[in-house]
Amino acid sequence: DAFFDASASMKGLKVMITAGPTYEKIDPVRFIGNYSSGKMGYAIADEAARRGAEVTVVSGPVSVVPSEPGVRVIKVESAREMMEAAEHEFAGADVAVMAAAVADYAPVEPALSKIKREGGEPPVIRLVKNPDIAAALGERKRPGQTLVGFALETDHEMDNAADKMKRKHLDMIVLNSLRDKGAGFGTDTNLVTILSADGRTTRYDLKSKREVACDILDQICAMR
Ligand code: CTP
Ligand code: CA
């Protein structure tokens, strides 16, 4: 149709996005997870594909699917599986966006058979720290690669987000603000502030996740 699209083309760019939650096995039928819907990550994937990028989503268990044709999805379950796939995909990527809500801890060793209700004391589940996928990619980032992370903070949000960006060697971090009820997990809207490594900060209004995806990609394209 006759409408002018001002957004920069991403033709020729390879974009990798992590999305959704991770599931960490407790036993064959149970896991530790979180409420991430994957909607934000998939919205970025769709918008990048619409702009002509070659897009791969490394996705935890979600019910959303890409709406743009050509978006490749690699389904994983645990943080360790996500790490393996993300490291592999990052090698050939120009842009990586870490939108997944990765579990920080996993059970030390999942029980091999279903934990039963009867018998003795209730079980204690011991946890170990999961690998930090964003930080691992930040360590091996090459010149020309753009690495973007997310942060969800309850207090000192700007300072914490800036620290995270630095610590993980990110070029940009999207602070998901809890300033408004309509933002965050499971919703169709997000309220974000984008901080970039060069010190710039941009605050956005409450928008649909699709519009937020546009803002994030506009910023990425502007910094490359
Ligand atoms: N992230 C990741 N791997 C992890 C944890 C986080 O790749 N094991 C990424 C997220 O996808 C996000 C960014 O790092 O882009 C920040 O995630 P967040 O959970 O806010 O940071 P953490 O370093 O886990 O710090 P916190 O203690 O606040 O949870
Ligand atoms: Ca975390």
C-alpha cells in the first residue's frame, strides 16, 4: 500500500533473540520456571524480520509463535540448553537481543523418578547458579556485534540497569519499568527506558510490545 515506512532496513543483518522463560527440572514432571510469556522477544523478532533481517529466536517454553514468515525458532528448555544454542547462534550474528527471563538458579541434580508425597520429611531442593548467557556473549563479543539486554528492577532501577549493562559488556539495556500496572510479564504493553553504553538515556511512554520492539530496533540501527 501507499504508506511510507521510515524505519531503517535491516536487510543483510543476522539477528539472534533469546525469549521466554527457562524451565529447570526438579524431577521428570516438575520444574522451576517463571511467568515470562515470550511476547516481547517474539515482537522484536517479528519486527526485525519485517525490516528484512535474518532472525533466529532461541526460545524457552512459550505458547506464542512468530507472526512473520522466515523467523527461525530454536526451542530449548533449561538455561544450560539456552546457553548452548545462544553461544552457537551468536558466532554468526550481527545483533543479539537477550529478552529471555533466564532462571538464575537450577536444582543441583533433578530426581530421576517422580518425587512422592508419602514418606519422611518434605524434600529440600538444593540449587546451583545458572550460567549468565548475556555475560558470556558479552565476553566473546567481536567488533561490529551489537549486544542488547533487558533489566527488570524494583529499586534503584537506573543505577542497577547501568551496572548490569557494564558488567555484561552490553551496548544497550532496556529497563522494563514497574512504574505502571500495564507493564511487564504477560501483558501486551511495556514501559521502558533505554540506556546505551555511550551514556544516553531515552524514556518512552507506555506502548504496545510491538511499538516497543520498533523503538528498540530504531535505537539499535541508530547506534550501528
Ligand atoms: N540473562 C542471561 N542469563 C542469565 C540471567 C540473565 O542472559 N542467567 C540476561 C537477561 O536475558 C537480561 C539480562 O541478562 O537481558 C538481565 O537479566 P536480569 O535477570 O535482570 O539480570 P541478573 O544478572 O540475573 O540480575 P538479577 O539478580 O537482578 O536477577
Ligand atoms: Ca535474573
